[in-house]
Amino acid sequence: MYDIIIIGGGIGGSAAALRGAQNGLNTLWILGSKKTRKRSRSQWVMNLDNIVGFHEDVIKNQAIKTLKKYKQTDAVEILENEHYHINNRMLIQNTIQRIENGFSNVTILEGEVSILTKSEDGFSIQIGEEIIEGKSVVLSTGVMDEQPHIQKQNRKGEWEDTPKWIYPFANREQVLYCIRCEGHLTEDESVAVIGHSNVAAELAMMLHERYENQVTILSNGAAPKISENRLEILEKYGIEIISDPITGLVSEGVKQLHGFEFENLKPINVKFALVSLGLHRVYNDLAREVNARLMDENQPEEKRHVWINHKGETSVKGLFAVGDMTKREDEPVMKQVYTAQEYAVRAVDTIDTRRRKKLRASILSS
């Protein structure tokens, strides 16, 4: 019987696992599989430099100082010109290493949890054929954004309508998914917002207002559903809406995105694209299995966020949820790396407080 079972190998799961380790909880951390990790939004956020004190130069400057001390001029020049992406994957791997090297109270497993059940003493989960029990569970299974389908000819000359054409540029941080995490990278550059809703219009206006970008909205064949007042502002800002389907990419192979092509229009040149097509799905399957309350009543079940309170606890006592999969009624949950970490810490500290309270009560009654 574990004190806590953490399901999810992203940032929220990592923060929960590290806190469980540091709090001395008997912890099981389930990372998921390669398949489940690829489905998560966090895999597409490639550079985290919007967190105070968390930047490549924090370490680079110390290393450069040491190299200068020992007169390693060539090495200093190489390091000064090198850029290190600090992304989710690196943080997660570092957390795994820290736990494996420093904490014996945490068990780390790879695999997919197929069943979550509420039991008298807590919860039970199933991985493959194995049943595992825990007193509390933290879900951090994330969400996935809707990807833009682009109809483009493959090497055989066949037309394929698929999102796979943009994936190489998402991996190179030219197709973006989070204006809070990555919007600043676009400053003074031309940007396409791929979307057709009021949210897409808001993001286009924000990019123009914050960074003075030349922005174009690409609805990719869908009819734009944008309010009149937003349309008026877009026009004042010189933000054009192109409704034609995207039929190709202007690029140097898969190394650099330069723009988008259309069948009946001239190509547009952009350096970045920001995807704003809404959620493909929320990975709330396990929460639904124990009848946890969901938000977004007007959405299909697979797109509904999991309701949480200020401690990150769901409507099922002992079941917590953190990260992009969650919502609160009383205030917004900001979708950022450090917010996921904050809620993970809240959840694990709550679990630890309850555990210690029971321990003290049993001591007093004995």
C-alpha cells in the first residue's frame, strides 16, 4: 500500500514525485509509456525561459567564469556562442535522476494505467496484469491540442491531409503552442495564427500589441467565428484573415519554416506559427472511472477538464489532479509549468499533512 500513486510523467507528475520523495512518502511514480508521452502538450513546448532564475545563462555564466579562471579562451568562446534548450524533457529526466540517486522511498515505473478504482482504504490501479494499491492518487495526465491538418503532396506525389507536415517545425520551436511560454520568441517577426475562433483573434491581437508583430490569421478552410468588435480591431491592426486551406509549407526542408502556401493565393512569409485550434482532448479517462466531477458541461466528455479545489483535490476524496487537465470554479488555473508545479506541491503536502495527522492520532489513542 503506497502512501501516494502519481500517474503522469510530465512536469506536474515530476514535481509531485519529487515532493513525495522529499516528504518521506512511500511513493509510486508511473511515467506512462512512449506512446502516452508523445500525446501530451508538454512534449511540444521546447524552451522554458519564462521562469525567473531558470535560464541557461545561470549555469553558463558560472562555467565561463571557471574557464576564464583557468585561461581556457577557446572553450569560453565556444560556450558563449552555444545555445542550450532547457525544456520539459530535460527537467523530467533530471528529476528521475535526482530521485533514483537520492531517494529510496520512490518507485518509478513505465507503463499505462488502464483502470483506476476507489477502494475502502484508498485506490487501486491496474498496469498490465498487475494490481497496485495506494492511499491517495495524483493524476497529471495532461491534454493535447488540436493540430492543423494540411493537405500536401508527399514524395510519391500523393496528396495527404495530415498534421504530420508541421511536426518537424514544432520540434524546432517554429510552430508554437503556448503564448505565455513562447510568445516572446516572436518579437518583431512575422507570425501566422492558425485558428478560426475568438481565441485565435485574441492571440493575434496580443502578439501585435506585445511584440509589434505582423500577424496573419489562417483559418485553414474553416469559416472564421470571430465577433464584430474583434474583427474591427483586427482590421485596425492590419491583421488579415485568410480562409483558404493550407496546401503547402514554404521551408528549407524541415530545418526552417518560411511560410504557407495556398492553391489560389500567393504564399505568405512568416517565421513562426502559433496553433490555436482548441483542445483535441483532455486525458480525463481515469478521473471519469471513479466519477470525479468534470467541468465544461457543454463539451464532449473527452474534452472536459477535471474539477479541483484550491488544494488540487477532485470531488473524490484522496484523488488529486494537477496541470492542464484541471479547472477551478472560483479562479482560473493558469496553464504554465510553474503553476503545474505549484498545484503538485499543494496536493502532495495535503496528502502528507493528512498522513501525519492520522499518525499522531493513532499514537495518542494507543
